[in-house]
Amino acid sequence: MQQLLEPPRQQPLDSGAEKATEDDGGGGKGSVDGDVTSANPYAGLVSRLRAAWLSGKTRPMEYRVAQLEALGRFLDEKKQDILEATTLDMGKPPFEAEVSEVVVCKNELHDTLNSLSQWMKDKHVERNLATRLDSAFIRKDPYGVVLIIAPWNYPINLLLQPLIGAIAAGNCVVVKPSEITKNTERLMAEVLPGYLDKDCCAVVTAGVQETTRLLENKFDYIFFTGHASVGRIVMAAAAKHLTPVTLELGGKNPCYVSDTCDVQNVARRVAWGRFFNAGQTCIAPDYVLCSLEMQEKLLPALRETITEFYGPNPQESPDFGRMAGDKQFQRVRALLRSGRVVIGGQTDEEERYIAPTVLVDLQPSDPVMQEEIFGPILPIVIVANVDEAIDFINSRERPLVVYAFSSDVKVVNQVLERTSSGGFVSNDTLMHVTLTSLPFGGIGNSGLGMYHGRFTFDAFTHCRGCLYRSMGREAFNNPRYPPYSQQKLGIVRTVTEVKRKGTCTLL
Ligand code: NAD
């Protein structure tokens, strides 16, 4: 794992990234960018993108398709660079990087290109008597200039998937990759702009301080993926401009395992979901809830699975990743002090390695049960039955996903019906993200809004309600004008009425 410690490589390309410049102040006081003064280092950039948006350049479908196809070429031509950068950043196994960073984005891209003409179409809607001769439709309008802020755990996927929807919907976009994964940040900043129209899409490299300044600008939509605590900061900044947001946040995803299960299959599917990307997955099963009897069966099955996946020493496996940074390593290592380690537990600070680990004998108040783990640790919490598991889940913040394993569909249904979460999967983990047809997003503390496939296009689209009326036929309008009368009121009520279905007005 020597590679991990290497410094970011120099790319032989000119940097296309936008850097903060104190004198680049095209926004200016009194501009459409609100009260952001020319002192803001990003005002000029936002102003330039807004001018490009107002020019209408991003609206035609042909433009959007050309940009999306260019994004596809980036993924094809730079696949090797992506795999190398993610390996350097966090020891991401190339298989995992290809599946979760490249394939997922290509699928989102293909789904979007296949359906864009349909999604963009005006949707004609029902009319009442008063507007029967008019045209009423929903125009799928771009928001304008949007901001996408991405985290480090899937640094390509979580930047490009929203970007695909933002471009498809006809917006100008600022994307900000995470500063934690330096090699992927550099790749995005130096190479991606070469594929996209620089007038309409900019990559900004920024840490916390710079992002705070960036957020002072008025955007028309902000799409944020990251921690809930930062989500609050982003939402507060957005509120200053009344900017709508999508917040894709994290949390603790419970995984209930009932007594009626194929234990070996459960062990493989849970271990895969937990240890993929070394546990740094927002939808990873965060902890298992099961009976003591099931725990006794699950532990040997998990031990066997971990050996089968990663060999006798996972540190030597090319298929097991590393923590993304020292801070992340130290935080996750500290969680090993909760409960009792029954599998794994080994760490190596130099490599930022934490072994696939299983913990038992836990209290709900233990640190590992208080915060999102975001590392390769699987705690098992004992519950007597499904009712107790549901109470446990409902006593906590609503998660991004609830997992329920049972051969009995009634048990699965019970967990689905009596809990609330962003998504739900039975008898597997992570697999729901392979479907662009399912909305992906959190609820409550795990997020706000949804995306993937059509839902990404919708997230970046304003549904503009439009009514086209003709200039004539004024006689039809007379009943609504003063002087008012009971007779006019009756006519207005009738011609604008929404009838309750199933009620017969003739009787
Ligand atoms: P983070 O919130 O620390 O950082 C995310 C982004 O926000 C980064 O680009 C960072 O530069 C920026 N940022 C950080 N602090 C900021 C501040 N004070 N002001 C402005 N910007 C700031 O998250 P992370 O550590 O990169 O990612 C891990 C978190 O993301 C986990 O909680 C995980 O569950 C969540 N996540 C959620 C999803 C999802 O789809 N719901 C996907 C991946 C990760």
C-alpha cells in the first residue's frame, strides 16, 4: 500500500480549475447576484456563468446532449486516471472504483441520454371550463446557475452524477470536489474542464474557508453531499438567498437480521456492503440488529466470509481499501474501543489500515452506536425480536436506508411499514443504487430531496406552470370582473370547479 503515501501526481495538462481571486469581481454591488460585493473571490465566476445562462446557450437539447457526450468521453478516456487517482487517495481497489465511480456514472449518463427528449418535453395538463380553449402546460425550466458540492468517499461518482442531471436540465454549473481526496480533486480540476464548455461549467478547488466564501454567492440551486453538520451550514447559507437545496447526508443505517435466514448468504451480503470501499459508504449497513441466537450463528459465518473475501490477512488483500485521510483513520480507530472486538480489530496508522472488524457486547450509548461509523467496523446489537428492532430504529434519527433480512416476507413488510428512511432493501445491501429508476435520497437527518436517473433531472429542474391564453373571447371573462353579483359568483364557481370524483351532481 506504498502508493497511498505518494504525493499527488503532476498532470501534464494546464489547470482548468477556477481559483479564488480577490480582484475578480465581475458581480459588483447591485448586480443580479444579490448583495455579494466585488470583494468576494468567486463573484466574477458566478457572474460569468450567469451571463452565459442568460444568453440561453444551455437551453437547446443539442447543446445538453453534446456536453453529456463529452462527459461520457471523459469517463471513457480517463478511466485509467480515475482508477489510479482513487487508488492513490484511499487505496480503492480498481474493481470497486470501476463499478462505483465509472460504471455508475455511465449508467446515469446513458439513462439520461436515452430519455432526455422525453423529460424535457412540456407536460400538458388538465384544464377547467374557464380555460378549456387555452393551453396549460408545465415547462421544464433550468434553475440557472447551480452549485454542486461533493464529498471524498466516491469522489467521481458523487460529483458527476449530479453534474449529469444539472447539465441535462440546462443549467450552468459550478462543481466543487472534496479537498480531502487530493488526486481525484486534481484530476477533476485539471482534466474535466477540457471536456466541457468553460463558459457554462467550472470546477472550483476549495477547502472549508474558500467554500464558505463561495457559498456567499447567490446560486439558483445547491446540491450538497456530505455530513449532516455541514449540510446545516450549507442550508443556512442557501437560506440567505432563498436558494433551494438538495442535501444528501449520512447517518446510521440499521440492518435487521431475523432468525429465519440463510446465515451464510446474510454474512456475505452484509460483509460486502459494510467493507466495500473500506466501509466509507453512506448507505453501508452501519450496524446489525439481531437476536443472541442469530449472533452466535452470524459470527462464524462473518469470520469465514471475511477470510473468503480478503484472505487470512486483509491488509495484504488488493481488494480491501484504506481510510481516506489521517483524521478519518484516527476517528474510526477510536471507535474500536466500543464493546468487544470478535473479528479483526488490527490497525496500521502508516497505511491508514483498519481491518474488517466485528464488535459485540455493545450499549446503545457507546460511541460506535452514536455516530456514523464510515469505516470497516460492524457492530452487532442484540434485540429480542422484530418489534424491539423496530423500536430501536424508530428511537433514532431516520436513516438513509433500512435493511431487513428475513426469509419471511411478513417480517420484511413489518420493518418496511413500521419504520421510515430514505430507502429500503430486503435481503441485500447497496444494490438499490444500481437502479436509476429508484429515487435516492434521505429523510430527516439523512437528507432532503432525491436524485438518480429521472430524479436527478427533476432535482435541477424548475416546473414552471404555464397558461397560454388568447387575446380575444373577452365575453367569457366578464363574470369575474366587478361589479360582482351572486349570479357571477355562481358562474365563476362552476367554470373553475374541481369536481370530487365519484360524486354525482345530477341527483
Ligand atoms: P463533509 O460534509 O465534511 O464534506 C463534504 C463537502 O463539503 C466537501 O467538499 C467539503 O469541502 C465541504 N465542506 C466541509 N465543511 C464545510 C464547511 N464548514 N462549509 C462549507 N463546505 C464545507 O463530508 P465528507 O467527510 O466529505 O463525506 C462524508 C459524509 O458524507 C458522511 O456523513 C456520508 O454519509 C455523507 N455522504 C452522503 C452521501 C449520500 O448520498 N447521502 C454520499 C456520500 C457521503
